[in-house]
Amino acid sequence: MFDQDNWIEIFHTISKNKLRTFLTGLSVAWGIFMLIILLAAGNGLKNGVMSNFGERATNSFQMWGRSTSMAYNGYPESRRINLDQKDFDLVEQQIKESEHISASISSYLMASYETESSNCNFEGVYPVYTKINGISIKDGQGRFINDIDLKEHRKVVVINQRMKEILFKNGDPIGKYILVNGLGFKVIGVYKGQEWGNEGKGYIPFTTAQQLYHQGWGLDDLSFTVKGLETKEENEIFEQNLRKKLAALHQFNPEDNRAIGIWSRLENYLQTIGIFNAITWFVLFVGTGTLIAGIVGVGNIMLITVRERTKEFGIRKALGAKSSSILRSILMESVLITSVFGYIGMVAGIAISELVNYIIESIPGEEGMSVFKNPTVSIDIALGAVLTLIIAGVLAGYFPARRAVKITAIEAMRAE
């Protein structure tokens, strides 16, 4: 179907109009290039922000006590609401959507080992806290708090990398004892987690923290995961029902949103997904517009080419050339321009995005929160964009070609 004579004719036509062909091809390459760069930038922003959720459960809630803003049932406003074991039991027994539940108590305490010391944040938690906040411990780095630690009120601690650097430098902390406000705590693990800031932090059993720092009563906040919530509306209904149950327990107005603070990671996650879906559609809109500009350029150049070669087509028809042969020649030229320059634009776009990704990954720094990560595009998406461009190029060349082959030999030879 695509014989040698056709290709010789196409390259001859292109060589006669090098600048015009180059500028047309440049608009096609630029369209693909910009589409890939925009998609890569969007993906980089999305990957960076979404990575901040890390291994944390996206379907989690956190609640803590605050002060009421309304008088209710004889109680004055500005009454302090403190959470305790009854709140834990309520979530565990009355909230059917709840799964993993952990109470926590936080304190800033002085930690020291031999000659090194620092003020660090210590948090008493339950073992399931790892499933709620994505805390992981690598092989050889010990373990997290377990149920026995909780039951026996053990003085054990799991520290982060920063505390390890401060207190132990390059040494191995596992099995060693640190002093926390004068009390010895055995280091049982070094965890990895995404955290803001650069402070030392450690996790101890909740029961130990409650006994030492809360006089054996109460808690600072409750964290728990839920199941079955997938939309913003379901999230809002769940939060309203939860607040009503808490209001009945603590005797405050159910409409008083200040009495107890409730933060939904699921709501943040859904909002983030919505924002990036909008960004993706915007990027596709802008990129598609750039591609259309390139396709229009191909259509215009093919229209000019057909007009310039109308007399040539008439002579070829008079000599017995078939309309299909002329049509095929024009379409092949259109496909050649769009595919070659589209491929160049694709390769350039992918190369730039990979280079940026390599630079980002090469920059040394602490693991933690990021806003831009892995700004690359899937090869399937890139090839799909080029294939779409080629199909559009065929259509851009088809209409002027169709017009050309419909002209009779005599009309074509009369054309100026």
C-alpha cells in the first residue's frame, strides 16, 4: 500500500517547503510537549501532597475536649469538657463504624542519655496507633508498643530518628535506657514517620503516660478509624451523629460545635482528591487546546499544499492516476508530519520530566512533608496522546485531500 514512489514524492514535497514544514511540525511538537509537561507538573504536585498522607489511614477521626460556647441544662457556658475512658467506651461500643481506637496523652519532657539531652515530645498511645497514623519500624530497628507493655504499665519508649540523632549520635539505641524527667525508659524501637518540624519525639504506653502525667485519669485526645464512609455527605452525617452522642454523654448543647473538637482526615483527603481532579481537568483542557492549535496548523498547511499542487493533481489524473493514490499521498504526508514531530515532542517532554524528577530525588534532605514529588507521566498516557494526535492529523489532512480528489482533471489543470 505504501510503496517507494509514494514516499519519494512525499519527501520531495516536504523538501521543497522545509521552513513551512518545520514550523508546522514545531507547533505539533510543542503541543505534545506542553501537554506532557503540564500533566507531569500536575502529577508532581498531586504525588507530593498525597504522599504527605503516607501510610496514615485516610478514614480516621481525631477528637479532643474544649470549652462550651452555650449554656445548657443549667450548665454555664465556657465549661471545660475533658475526655476520659467513657468517651473511649462510647466510640468503641456505640459507634458501629469505628475500627481501630487509640487514646493519647502528650507531654513535653526532658530526655537525656549520658551527656546528651533535649526537650522532646512524648506521647502515650495504644498499639493500634500505628495503623491510624502510619508509623512503621524497619527490620532491625526494634518494635512498637504492644499489649503487654500497655497492661503492665511498662516504662518503654519508641523514639524517632531525630531523637536517635540527638541522644545517641551514630550509636544503636535499642535496649538502652534514657532518662525522661529523671525516670528510666528502655528504648525498644526506632520508628519512621512523616512529621512536621525537626523535633525529637517518642511513644510510650498510654497507661504509663496516664499514670505518670495524668494522675491515672483522663486523656488528651482520641483517634480512631472508621469504615463505610466514602463521600463528604456521609462524613458530615457521621460527624453530626457522633457529636450528638458526645453531647448526651457530657451534657452540652448538640449544636455547640466548640465543646469538642473533631477533625476528619477523611474530609481533608476527599477535599484534596477533589482539588486535584479539578487540576487534572484544567491541565487536560489547556493541553488539549495546545494540541488543537497544532492540529489546526497541520490542517492549514495541508490545505495550502493541496492548493499549490492542484494543477499537479490534474495532470496526474489526466495520465491515469487514481483518486485513491492522490488521497493516500496527502494523508501519508499529514501522518508523517504529526507522528514524527509528535514523537519528538513526547520524547522531549518525558526527558524534561525525568530530569526534574532525578534532580528532586538527588537533593539531600530529611524525609518528611513535601509538596512536589515524582513529576512524571505514564508512558501509556504519552503514547495515547501521540496516537490521538496522529488520528487528528489524519483527519486534518483528509478534508483538503478529499476536496482535491473530487476535482476533475480539466478543472484542476485550469487552477491558478
